[in-house]
Amino acid sequence: MSKQSASSDADTDAEAPDLTLFVQTYVAEFPIGDLIPYPGNARSGDVGAIAESMTANSAYGALIVQESTKHILVGNHRYLAARLLGATTVPVFLLDVDDATARRINLFDNLASDRATYNTEMLVEELQTVIAESGTLDGTGYDGDDLDDLIASLTEPEPEPEPPEPKTLSGNQRSGPPDRRVADLGIEMRGA
């Protein structure tokens, strides 16, 4: 596995992490038949929607591929959509990484999108701009109902938080901090 250090003006900053870049080779037209979907890819994708986007917008973005195995680490569903559309080549970055690193790259890439969130107001503005420019949402993955739902979510009032339910004590339960006992307070209990 080959690595090279990334150098920049940030090298002088004591807080900047030492980033190591994997040696990667860009191939603009890699034979699609030589690629292998990552065997442990736990992610399912909407290949039809990706193919629709590729048809409307062309293919963009290289696949990330482990050089030694030709396993696709990032872009498994773009690969499937390209095959569905009859592509014979795709752009790839070949990474010289070991199997353990390849696995981590695949797992993180799949998780990263799950952890992302949207700025709904900005998303609505972008979708409305697409409609103004082209008259359609084709190629975005959204439709008119999606846009209507997003707009409605911006105008819905935030729900009022419900007050907490009162606590009732029974049996040997007691309120207050657990270390506060009647005996600790110097109170004598009669008949106890």
C-alpha cells in the first residue's frame, strides 16, 4: 500500500492533522467489464433513479476502485446504472489500499450520506430554480409531490413540547437524589 503525505501551508499549523493520501490513478475510460461490485456492500440503491439522472445529466463522478482487486469501493450503484444504460467504460480512481482499508472506505462512504441532513429552505429554493430554468424536475430525483411536501414542511408550526407526566411514588420508591435518606438528614423516624 503506497501513501504520500499531503503538504500545504497547513503543515505549519500545530492543530492541523497529518493527512496521508493514498496513491491513486485516474482512468477516464476504464473497461466496465473489468470492475467488480464490492462483495460486502451492504447498501441498496435506486439504480433506476441513478440511470434516470445519468440520462438527464450525463455520467459524472468517478468510481473509487481498489486497484489490486478491482472491487468498487464507492459508486457501486452508479456502476450498475451505467451497465443498465449500456456503457462500456466508466471513469475511475484506482486506489492502492489493502483489504481492511478498502472495507473501511466502503462502510464509511455508505454511512456518510445517512448522517447528512438537509437545509430544507435551501433545497426548496434550488428545486424551484431548476423548475424555473428547465420547466421540470427531471434528473433531480425529486418530483412535484416531493417539492409540495418540502414547502408544506416549511410552513408547518413546530409542535409544542408535551409537559412531563407527574411522577407517582409507590412502595419503596423515594424522590430526590438517591444519596439523600431520612437518616442522613438527622431526622428520627418513630414507629419505623
